[in-house]
Amino acid sequence: MTYYIKSYGYSFFLFSCALLIFFTTTATAMAGEYRALEGVKQAKVVFDVSLGSPKISNLVFWAVKNVYEDANVRGLPQTPEIAVVFHGQAVKLLTSDQQGFTGAEKEEVAKFAGTLQQMKNDGVKLEVCLYAAKVLGVEPSTILPQVDGVGNGFISIAGYQQQGYSLIRIN
């Protein structure tokens, strides 16, 4: 009987050591996943979006949302600040007038609108270039309510960059 207790104690000790090593190396690996975030206090990003494909936009915006939802970014000392400025063909994804889209594309556009609403609810700044809307024949009154209109999207992008936002282009 004593033999089993010693064996059990030794096994417990080895098991405890293995757990300690596992959690220590796992925590180190997780903390070091993004070496680029070492010393960073806050993620400030402006996305410059001209991509006009409904299907591809939904795929890409998973990654855009992930920028501020990621635990590594959320773990920074300051809350992330994210802005998205739409211009070019992307403007057509932001209107209730869906002329020119097929049935499948209309479903993707509706899904995209839902994603944008969630992002707005999460505190992401969403802006559309009204100059691009005019050039593309998009009536400003049909722009989704979760997206704010600005006269020239390039001015917004420049302003965000001057405020310290990093620029990411999505074409």
C-alpha cells in the first residue's frame, strides 16, 4: 500500500510539472503571437476601402472586424480606435438602392450591411465619400444610416493619419 502512495505522489509531481511547463510555454506563445504589438499601447487604424465586390467584402471584413475584436488588441492598455472610409466602387455597397446587383449579390450586400451595423454598434467610425457617391450616381439619401457621409473621403483619411492612425488599404 505504501508503494502505491509513493507511486501516486511521484506521478502527481510529474503531472504537476508537466502542467506547469505546458501553461508557461502556452502563455509565452500566446503573448508573443504578435511581436509587432510589443510596446504598443493602442491600435489606431483607418481602413481605406474601395473594394466593390459584395462577396469579397464580406470575406475581407471578417479580418477588419478581427482587428479590434482580437484578444491581443483588446489586451493593449488602451481601447482600439478603428475607422473605415469608403470611396470608389465600395460606395455601391452602402446604398439601399441595389440596382445592378444579382439576387446572390443582394444577399451579400444585406449581410455586409449587417456587419457594418455591428461594427458601428462596437464603436467603429464608418464614413463614405459623398464625392464618390456623386460620381457613381448614388443618391446620398440612400446611404445606409450606420455610415456617415463626408464630402471627400481622402480628407478624412489624411486627418486620421495625422491623428496617429495607421493606414490599411483595401482595394
